[in-house]
Amino acid sequence: MGNLYMQDMYKIGQACSQCPENTCCGRQCELAGVRSDFDGLCKTVNSFGPQPEFPRGNVFLWCNFQEGHPNTEWCEFIIEGARNWKTRKVSAGTYATIVLGGGQSSILHFTREMDFSKQMCFKIEYRKGPQIAGDRSNNQLSSVFHSTLSNGYYYLNITSDAKDWTTVDLPISWWGGSSLMYVSFAVPHGAAPQYLDLRQIVLNDGQCGKKAFYG
């Protein structure tokens, strides 16, 4: 069980009409050999859980840290710094997670090169904060864009902690041309251990459709 904030638990509509990828419902479950205890409710087909829909618009990068990702090369990265990233599978899907102690940092260098010659939107779905409840929050989460043409940099800082899954859309007003993206997480010296969970990162062109969504 879990809590939902600013979203509906159920939506009005025909049963089995909006099941996510990697789930089945009703007759589909029978054909797939999956036991469904409740008619009209979506049931996961395997341990990978529901798969998020492909993002809308002209997508330059989409990484949801799932095995069998439809565009594997979009989710390839090199780790700099702390390497203790883990992948966790839960009923709601898969996410990447790391815990850093004071003075540690970890950077995911995505290898896909993208053209930043027009308005872009960066989306990240995350949770972060002190590993132990009651400890002081003290961490820095940033997305860094590095132009391979001019060697310039553009920074987006995600400052808010989130105990529940939070999606933030941030506009990128930077025309750096051909560029690479990094996601950096750091904890200052002397700080209590801090965690970061990542479920999805998306880069597409155009304006952001919303500023933030809490789920």
C-alpha cells in the first residue's frame, strides 16, 4: 500500500481500457496464462512491473532504468565517483538508487549526444533526502549539459527533497548545439547519509507542459 498525492487512484472509464505496458486484464490474462484475482483490474505479467508509456513529443533521451528498455542506447551511461548504484524492482516498476555519505559524489555521464539548438524540456522523476528520518537534509542534485562544440556548461539544480515520487519539468533555455548530459548527486563533508532514487529521465524538444507533479 502507499499514499497518493494530487492524483486519482481510479479514473472513470471502461474496465481494462487503459492498462500500462507489461500488464494484462480480463481475457488478455487468460490468454497469457496469468492468474488475475480481480476482474477489470490490470495485473502485471512478470516481475518487471508496469512499464511507463513512451513520452510524448520529439524525444531526444528517455531513461527509465528498466531491463528491456525499447531504446537501450538512450540509457547508457558511465559512472564517475561512487559506484554503489543499485536497481530495485517493486510492484510499481523499477528504479535506480544510491546512498552517499558525507564527502561523496556520483555522476551519471549519459553517452548519447544531443543537439541543443532549440527550446528543450528536462523531466526527472525522483525521490531524495536523508537516509534516516530525522537527520538533516543536505544534498545536491543537478543535471549538467556540456557543449562538445563550445565547451560551455548549463546547470539545472533540483533542490527540493521528496519522500514520495516527484516529477519535475524544467525548461532548458540554452543553445549549446551538440551536447552531452550528466546527472550529479553529491553530499557535503560532515553531512548525514543521503539517498537518491531515480525512476525516469526524459529530454524532449518544445516547452514543458507542466512545472511539477507530485505522485
